[in-house]
Amino acid sequence: MMLPNTPSNLSELPIYKKAVEIFTLSQSISKYLNHDLCMLRNDGTEDTNIYFSGDIVQQSVSLVPEIVNAQLESCTDRKYKHIASLKRLTNLLYKNSYRLEHSNSNGKDFLPILRSELKKFKQLQRNWLLTL
């Protein structure tokens, strides 16, 4: 997954690669969960956890653009807005992975893997920030 107009050197950054991995993992987990969560309950209501599974995909797909924008931005204020957004997205991914842990699906077994990758991503963020 490389954005159009992304310089190739950016796609070689460890944080960029990890963001792509997190997106792929989130997408796979969401597909797995949705299969179990899309059925209506006996009372005709839907499982609200299905929304959190979509949220992890939305949040993870936004990681790469924020990295690219922060990397390419020359204005310090705007650069830090992208960095803040990246941190916020990472924290939301954590929070939603914990919310999904309570879902009635075998897919929830993969959520600790996602959180483990998010921990690595946070460490990469700290190292990457030193290079900006």
C-alpha cells in the first residue's frame, strides 16, 4: 500500500512499513469479526461491536497519510498537527481493540497481536520523531 506521489524513500521508513502492517492486520481482523458480528441478535438488534471493527480499519488506514504529511511538511506547526493526529489515531486503535475484546467472536483472539504491533509502532514513532 503506497500512496500516489509518495517518495519511495518514505515507503522504506520503518514507521511507514509498520503502519502498512497495522492496516493489513486491522483489515483482516475486521473481516473476521464482521463475519461473526453481522448477524442480528435474537431480539432483532445488531451487535454494536461491529462499528468498532470498522473503526479500527478507518483509523489504521489514516496512519500512512499522517506519516507522509508529517515527513513532507516544512511548516513546523502543521508538521506537529500531523504528529498529534498520528498519536491520537494510535491511541484510538488501542482503545477500540480493547472494546472489541468483549465481542462474541473468535476473531477477538487476534486483538492482542494488533496491540503488540501498536506497541512496536509507538516505539517507532518515538524514534521517528527524533529524525523530524
